[in-house]
Amino acid sequence: MSRKLTPIRCTPQYYHKIWGGGHLAPTGGDKQIGEVWLLSALIGQETPTEDADYEGASLDALVVRYGDRLLGRGQTVRCGGVFPLLIKLLDAAADLSVQVHPSPEEGGKDEVWYFLETEPTSRICLGLTEPMTADALRSVIERGDLMHYLHWEPVRPGEAIALPAGTIHALGAGSMLIEVQDTSDTTYRLYDYDRVDDEGARRTLHIEEALRSATLGPHKLASRQLPLGTPRFVCHEVTAKPNSSQLITTDGTSCAILVGISGSLLLSGDDTEQWQLVPHEALLIPAETLPIRIAPGEGKALMITLTPAER
């Protein structure tokens, strides 16, 4: 019998953004890092594996190599033989554009945001203040009045927000968060505050594409607490217990991704090897590696699993 797969770490990829803050920047590095991609199989923006067991392979290459041993029972076929999720950290020193994503079937994505840090004025845009037709919203945008028709909500650390594809949304300044999404970077901008990029060019808007994809009305916020999910993935919170260990498992239906929130988690499998997870790091635990034990402690992490594949 082959040796069980071990948990997987990837080399994070850092991205400069005109709205980025400095909290996630490497020491001595760019102070406008807005996004850190922790796990990505997006073509051209892959996060290579770090562990010697995996020899720097991409996540898609590991799916091809290990299939359901990595993803979980039935998941390889369901996901089309590719790694299905993209996990990021976002640090917003300024407001992000007002935007929308098309559906996963159209190359877009659903998202879940988990807020790590906020300021008293931190907020997010969630939908419109009232239902509108595409023509009416186009006229509002052309007049420069879109901001008057956006619904904003305050956010606090520890809150989680689900953003289904089609939701008009924007992240306000002063928040740091974990973003979990389908593997896609397709974003249509409705408004970007007339900003210019580092070369002095006004950033491209995608009005017609956004209007075709957007839900043109208020967004009903059902919950701000975990667990939250989409038809393809679910986000949970995992907290170490001070005086006892605990097991996490998916019964073979899914891998598990842990992203450190606070403190430190010490994990162990069915042998003597251990793995530590600290804030702002991600660890991909293959389906066959589970269950895995969390040692007593005070750490906390976001855990992402795939919803079970249909049989």
C-alpha cells in the first residue's frame, strides 16, 4: 500500500494593488500588497507546492496525479480534474471597485469573506438600495450617481459574508479578510471612483458585462456567522480546545483546507509527524490524510471543505 499523502503547503503569491495596505507585505517589500494568494491553480498564477513530497508541483498537477485521494470521493470528476478553489488574503487600505462576478457556469465565482481585522468605519457594499432594470442602472452609472444607490453594511472581525455570483458588492477601506472562492478571477467593474493605476491610466470598467451578470436589487444577508457556503464549498471555524485534543474529518468526501486566524494550531496524523499552522497561512489536507488531530491549545482557523459529490 502506498504511503498516505501528507498535508500540503504552497508558496504564497503577493500582488500589488492600488488599494492595497501594508499589513500583508513581506518584510522590506512592497507596501501596497492588496492580495496574497495562498492556494491557487489559476493558469499563470499558480501557487507551487513547498513540500519535498510534492516537488513544487502545481495543485492541478497534484489533482491529475492523485485524484480522489487528494480531493475526496467523487470530487475529481465533479471538479473536471482541476483544483476547484482559490484562497486569498485581502488587505484594503482604500475602497475596492464596485463589482460583480458572473456565475461559475459562465466562468465566474461565488465567494465567502471572513473578516480578520476591521476599523470602526469598515463596511461593505451589498447590492442596491432598490430593484432596478438594467437600463435604469445604466443611466444611473452614466450620470455618475451609482454611489447613491448602493446599500452598505458595517463589518466586524469574526464575521463571515457569503457573496453569491451576481451580487453587486465592494469592500470598503480598513478591512483584512480571508476570501474563499471558486477558481476564477473574472471580475466586472461597475465603478472605480475615477481612479487611475500606477501608470496613470483610468482602470477599465465592464458596464455591459456587469449588467448582464448582476442581480439588480437589494441583497438579502441571511447570516454573518459560520458555517457558510455555496453549492460547491462550505466554510467552518475550527478552534483548538485548551485541555483536550479533537479530530477533524470529512469521512472521505472532501479534502480540508485550514487557514490560520489566530494563535497556533498543532496538527498530527496517524504517525509521529506534526504540522503547525499560524495566522495567514494555509494548509491543504488531502482527503485520505483525514482524520487529523488538533492538539490542545488556543489557535483558531477557517476550515474549507468541498460539498459531497453526487453518487
